[in-house]
Amino acid sequence: MSLYLFNTLTGKKEEFKSLKNGEVGIYTCGPTVYNYAHIGNLRAYVFADVLRRTFEYNGYKVKQVMNITDVGQLTSDADDGDDKMVKGLKRDGKPLTLEAMSELGEFYTKTFIEDLKALNIKLPHEMPRASKHIKEDIEIIERLLDKGVAYRITDGIYFDISKFPSYGTRGGFKLGELKEGARVAVNFEKRSPRDFSLWKFSDGAIGWDASFGRGFPGWHIECSAMSRKYLGQPFDVHTGGIDHVPVHHQNEIAQSEAAYDAPLANVWMHNEFLNMSDGKMAKSGENYITLQALKERGIHPLAYRYYLLQSHYRSPVNFSWEALEAAQRSTQKSLEFLSLNEFLLKMNTPITRIVSKNQPHWSVADWEKNVEAALSNDLDTPKLITLMHEAIENYNPKETARWELINKVDKILGLGLYEMAESLVKEMNTVPADIKKLASAREEARKTKDFKKSDELRYQIQKEGFEVMDTDSGPIVRKII
């Protein structure tokens, strides 16, 4: 299957060609672990996961690397303010030491990984910590100094963009307006306002020794160092949020290419924002919602994943609780159908009444072609979801190939419906005897048209945490989802 992906670097869709036959290297910009991830952050990792699953579906052996930034990212793109990890230490009342920073980073790394697992995101093959790769940062900076592309001023080492003429001129990498005193700090020692920090000097406990002075790395240099170490240079695909384009990824490209005279990545892919009514979701504002907050509101993490995949990764998503709750209902409806059919298939009594008789006929082969066309078209997940629902609505229990394809698309989308359905089937087969007895009594009441008693027994079953589903093949009892 040919795969066409939108490359931000060139500003167009291109047929993907891997650098090594049958292999793909992906670098995904990971979190700065000074706080909990919000659900806007998590959109980037759902997108990267679908990309990885698509490559794997296409037969590629994938190596995915996602950095953990536990030092070096300042509180603004302007190379000023506290390191974000220092901000986290101050917020939590912890000492400003490398040991405390490491503890803070490990805590929020653990919660981040829990979020990934809850969203059924495959864990990357490598998750390197920035604080463990200072040696690699220093090596690149020394090369840039030796080549005259970097220079020293009072507060650190900076990259000279005048020595990299293509800075800000490529494809979709738009720099936008940049004014000193606004997005950049006024620094009269810098040769250009856009020159960016490679290393910040520090006399405090938080710092490392280098040939050019004690301090800590800039945020951009860390990604250049870790991606190169684990994937080589160039590698296939670099992913991240759209907000990384004008500064972070622009700077990664400049410093990596200037240091090693080779591209950093062949394809750059970016997901759009998750927007609140007053702008993009951000940790600095009031519109900060965590995955745990969704759970507390009764939203399953995989319903949130489904909610995101209803939109193309390059389209902004306007967050609303109503739309999220609707996504949860749709997810649950699909899960109920799959689990019920799987259960009845094992009993050789599949449901037929759920199948729509008004849908136009189409073959499994045609459906699979449509699935591959959607994948090939820059990961068209909304179309994939539509196709999955079509297959479910037209389900024919005699077509085992269609059942397998529903499972295949579910795996590409990473919704976990098939696994959850199998789990529910096990629960259906282990209904306690007293609940089965109540269900039998209710069925007898229905047969004799004693609907008052039938409703009372249904309510009693529900109080015990179970529900009865009436089908043409008879009642099915299961735990309430």
C-alpha cells in the first residue's frame, strides 16, 4: 500500500519512502515532566501512535523514540525565565538540586506513562531522559563552536542564524512575527534577536560542567542530540504539535544540519491544537484538563481517543463536553454490539436483527480497499471510523473475514474495542447463579405479560451491577459497562 503523508517541511502530501528498506524511524517530541500532561498535550501522542500503527500495518519494522525533557526547557521561547523543571521545584517547595529535579521528573514521567497506557498508546521503544544525555548535547555545541556557527555571550552559548541562510525559509516552517520584548527577551549581546540558546550558564546546583562553562542545555539541542543518538541522522519521521514548528523544530533543523551537514529528518508531521472556547489548551491557563479529570467525570480514556480520531490530525478540534459525551455513547454502542455478537457466536446463535437491511450491498474486498485508501490519504481517521461503523452495521456473522477486518481497523485506530469485547464476553460467561435466577424469573414474567414484575426484577438486577439485554436469541445478562 502506498502511503501519502503531509510533510510540513515541503508543505505538501508526499509518497512515503523509508530510508532503510522495510524499516521506519520515528522521533516524537515528548513532554516536559514538571506537571501533569493535559488532554491537549495528549493529542500529539494519539496522533503519533496512529502513525506508528499505520506503518506497522503496512509491514514496516518501526523504531519509535520519544524524549522526556527533565531539564533545559525555559518558561518561554524567548530563552528567558526559569527552566520549567525549576518552576516545578519552586511550585512544590522542593530544593533546587539535581536530585530533587530527578525525583520530580520521575514522578511526572510515571503519571505520563500511565496516561499513555490508559489511551492505549503503544509505549515508544526508547524514552530517553534529557538529563542523561548532557554529554551528547555538549558534543554538538562544541562542533558548532568549532565551525563558527555558535558564539559565547555573558549568559550562555547561542546559535548564529546568519550562518544558516535557509533558516525560516523552508516549506511550512513559518517563523511569524518576532519582536524583542515580546516573544524574545531584549539581549543586546545577541547578534540577532532570533539567535537561540544552546547552553545557559549557571553557578547554582543545577548544572553540568562543559569545556565552555558550567550550565545546562537549551531545549532544542536536547532533541537534536537524542534523536541522532537513537535513530541516526537523517531519520524518517519527526512528529510533534503544530506549536513546535516556528521555533523548536526550526531550531532543531538549523543546529543539527549546521553541525553534521545532513538533514535531521526526511518527513516532519504536526498535529493541530485542541482548542477551548478561549484558545488552545495550555498549562498556564484556566483551561487545563487532565485525563484524570475526564475519568472523574465518567469519561473513559478510550472514548477521548475516539473523540480525537473523529477529526483529522491536521484539523483543530474545538473541545466540548457534549461532543465528548456523544463520543463515549458511540464507543459504548460499538462495544456492546461487538461483545454481544462475539458472545452469541460462541453459542452459535449470532444476532441478526441488529444488522441493517437497508444498507447497500458491498463486499469485504471493497471495504478493505476503502480502509487502505483512507490510511493512504494522510491518515484519514474520520473515514476509518465511518468505515468501521459501516462494517458493524452491515455485520454478517457468516462472513468471518469481515469480523477480522473490523478487528484490524480497531487495532489501527487503537480503540481497544475488540479486546474489551473479549473481556466482556468472559464476564457474560461468569454471571453469578443468583443473578441468572433473577433473569430467568424476569423472562417468565415477560412471557406471562406481567410487566410490572418484569420491571421490578430488571431494577433488582441493575442494583446488583448487571443488566439484561433482550435479543431475538433470548435475554443476555452481563455486567454494566
